[in-house]
Amino acid sequence: MTTSSDRLGTAQVMLDLWRSELSGHVSTWSLLLSAPGVEVAHDEMVAYEGAGTATTFLLLQASEQVASRRIGWDSPGLPSDDGSSTTLREVCRAAARAGRTPGPDEPAAVTALVEALGGADAVNERLQRIGHLTRVRPDGSSRVLPSEHAEAMAALTGNPAYVEARDLLSPALPWGLGAHLAPGAPFRHRHAVAAGLRHDGGTLLLPEDTDLTVHCFTDGAAPAADGSTAAADPVLAAMGRAMAGSLRLLGHDHLVVDPV
């Protein structure tokens, strides 16, 4: 039988694991890890430049708009990032693709989705209405709180009606939080890499009531060396090791490859 003392002990071991992995690489880091019986949090209310993670909130708002029948996925006439007319589905796809691989963010695609949702003021009004401090800017940039990103991701991945937008999120990638996940692991996440910033957060879609969510936001990473790959980035590598170690502590060894 697992006791509250056992759960607290596991949470502390996990927090120490993430601290040992990240502290030597970044000046600021935040973590939210939630699994049945275990909650780990560190500086989750710090606001970061979003570097593309605001897309999670935008995909959620698009899903809510479709669910309430204010707009349809195939409604025509929306502006795209290149000035042509397109549908909400296509605008969402472009925004989800932006930043999928490390490199400069592509704010034009995100800006097009913001405009499709009524503009930055309308998006931010909805965020304010639910008590969020996260904000998007007209140029596609953003300020994001990890705790609120976790809430938005949980809402997006937890509602069957939002599956269309959920499936636009990246599947597990071979770096960052997904570095040591077994092929086919049902991990849906949003990541962002920009100057000094390494963010990754998502949901491991396990059987009912056992989902595991992990959100790690960081700032202060050393500039990436020219020609470096995501797999070689020390911050992303540290995230992957900490994720794998956490899964092992939770008894999910079958979801981990390349033991660390």
C-alpha cells in the first residue's frame, strides 16, 4: 500500500533529480509533473517568453470555438501567414508546425492563428476570463506561465471533442522530454527553442485516470553551437534524462529506452 509519506518521498526524489540535471545548464527553470498520487512543482508561476508555447492556448481556443459552433474547422475565408485565404484547420496546422524543429520561431504562422481567433485582444480577454496571466502579442510572441500551460494542455488533451487540435501537437520527439521514450509512446507535447529558452511540456496519454503530465520551462541556456542538433543540446538532453528517470520512479520502465 502506497502511503502519503511514500508519495512525498517520491516527489522529493523527482525534484532532486530534475534539479541535479538542470541547475548546471540554466539560470532559471520551472517544473510541473503530475501523475496519480504524485505532484511535483518548482517555480511554476514564473512568467517566461513563450517562444511558441502560446500555440497550445490558441489550439485550445480554436477547439472551444468549434465545439460551440462559432466557427468550423473548414470555414473558409481566414487569412493565412502568406496573405492568402484558408481554413481554420489549415491555419492551426501551420501554427503547430512552426518551431517543431529547433531554430528561429515562426511568428507569422502563430500571428495568423491569433487573427483567426479574433486578434490578440480577443485571445487575451478569453485568457483573462479564466484567470490566466498568460498573454499573446499581435506579433505572435507571448508571455507564458508554466502552470497555465499545464492547465491548457490538460484541457486540450483530455477532451475527446478536441482530438483534432490535440493531434496537431508533436508526437514524442527524439530529444527533450521525448529523448528516451519508447517508440510510439503516446506523448503529445508543445516545445520551443529560442535564444536562452528551452521549453517542453505535454501529456503522456496513458490508460484512463493515469495520464502523466510534464512541463519544463527554462531560461539562461548557453547559445547553441553552430551546426549543433537538438539531441546534442545540453538542456534538452538533461530534460530527457530527468523525464526517463521520473518514469522509472513511477514504474513505467516499459516506456523508457536507452536507460540512463
